[in-house]
Amino acid sequence: MKKASTLRLHEDVQAGLDLISQLQHRPKNKLVNEAVAEYVTRHALQTEDELQAILTRVKAYQKSDPDFASGIAAFAGAEAAPGKAEDPMEGRPTTTVGPVTRNCVNSSMPDWDADSPRLRRNLIKILTAIRDQARARHIPALADA
């Protein structure tokens, strides 16, 4: 099925297309279709090769740590480490006292960033659950693309 498309060509490309169409006595539409088909075929093969290389690297990485245990442990350790570097996702504490905090001056909050065995266990439990849920999903293959 053919579908009409609008293309904007640079003047020099349009002039070359006009000239080839006249010299070969072939419609410009046919020349453009042949050129685009050749381009798509060539780049599809190149893209498939690139995707295959990425898939090979991902599979090799999965084999090196199939349960992602070292990644989970490293992340949990980094999150639980005392004095960890500034984390932009943690937000910033406020020192201003407004109408809400004025009434809560005597309250205390636990230090959520303090390292503890319980924190590490909880982080590992959460990250392991995330990993297991991700594994349950369909892993795309090249044929899906």
C-alpha cells in the first residue's frame, strides 16, 4: 500500500533529482522510492548489528553477576554509608522555623541516613524484590524490534 508523503529537499538535491529524472526518463517518485529503500535497508542492517553487539554485552554482564547481588550490595552499602557524598535526591534540610515547625521544635526525627544492619537488610530486601519483578517481565529480543 502506498502512502503519500511530503518531503522538503535542499535546492541542490532537488536539482540533481530533476536532472537524473530527465536523463533517465524515469519519474522522480520512483527514484526517491528506490533511494529511500536502499537507505533503509543499509541502515536497518547496521542498526541490527549494533543492537546485536549491545545484546551480547548485556548477556555477558548478566553472566558475570546473574543475581545482580554485587550491584545490590554496592547500592545498599552506598546508601547506608555514614557521611556519604551529597545526594541531590535526598533534598535539603531547612533551618527556618515557620508556623508548622514552630510547634514541633521539641520533636525528634531519626537519622534516616545513619548506617545500620537493619537499614542494609531493608535496602537489600527492596532491591532484590525490584530485581525479581524486573526478571518476571518479558525480555525483548531482536525479533521484537
